[in-house]
Amino acid sequence: MKSAAASFPVYRLTRVPSRLLLNVWNRFAAHGSVHVPPTAGGVIASNHASFLDPPVLGVGIPGRVVRFLGRDTLYRSRFMRWYLPAIGVVPLDRSRGDIGALRKAIQLLKGGEVLGLFPEGTRTTDGQLQPPKGGIGFLIAKAGVPVVPAYVDGTFLAFPRHSHRIKPAQIRVFYGPPIQPAEVAALAGQDGGYLKIGQLVMDRITALKPSAGTP
């Protein structure tokens, strides 16, 4: 079976200039990438403040290809219809419950790949964390893989909604210890278990938010 890196050479080629640009323009730093499984399947669950978040999460883990679910409206241009599949993005129809995309995501995770998820569902409009969407707990419970919480800091300042240029604000990403499948399974068996799983993930993301002055 081909590795994800071998299957998506465009991803690998894109990561090099992306990391270079982030290093130079945004003084990029990644902390805790050792928490991401080196070979097995896993979820990276992050806050969502900017279109920069997916590449930031990906370049912070040089040894893995991080795939994402991307809303179908991103595929409007000819270039994006080529580029997004070339880097492993799975299309998601957000106008309805896209069961096919969820099944594909679970299949990827069970097959040993890394999937980046944004429990909030969409980018924040004010820089503050939002409640998790309902489907995240279901997906995580069914996949049965470790969930690495991550907090991306600085992307809201660098490139918020409706911005037309990337500002030179520092960008950092903090990866935390994984939530293990046994912890998820214990919640899944409770009343409102999927909602509790989603909230657990958001709580772990929130705990990684750096305080003022954190190096």
C-alpha cells in the first residue's frame, strides 16, 4: 500500500515553500508535534480562525500528510478543482448531512492516515473559540483513533475573515497529548455521548491556548 506522502506528491512539494514563507513572514513555530502518531491513524482537532489554519497544521508535522475535509464551495475554480484533490482534501457538502464524506473520513483514519478537523465547523468572526458542531463527536467515536488537540495562535491576526493580505503577525501551533480511544469510548456510551466528546475535544484545545507572554 502506498504511503499518503507517495500518493500526494503535490502536498509534499507545496509544504516546502509554505513552511519557508511562514518562517520568514510570520516567524512560524511549532510545539509538541511529537504528540502526533508517527505512523498510525489519528485526528488533529484544532481551533479555526483563518484559511491559514490547514497549511499551518500541516507544516508543523513534517513527517505526515494531514488531510482535511473541504466544503464543496472551495472547488469553484478550475485550479482548486485540481489542487485540492492533489493534496488529499476530501470534499464535503455542508448544505446537508454528507454521510459519504463522513464515511470516507472514518475509512481514512482506520486506514492509518491523519485527518485534520475543526470542531467549530467554520472560522471564528471575532477570534474567540466557538462551540463544537454536533457531528465531530460521532466521527471521532466511530473512527476509534487517538485525537491530538491543537491550538493555532496568530492566524486570526495574520489573515482573518474578509482580509485580502497576510499580515506579518507571528503564527504558532501547539499540539497537545492525544485523547485516547478508550476515553472517547467511555463518553460515547453515555447519554448525549457524542456531544460530550465534542466538548471534551474543545476543552483540550482551549487548554492549549497560550497565555500572554508564552514563548
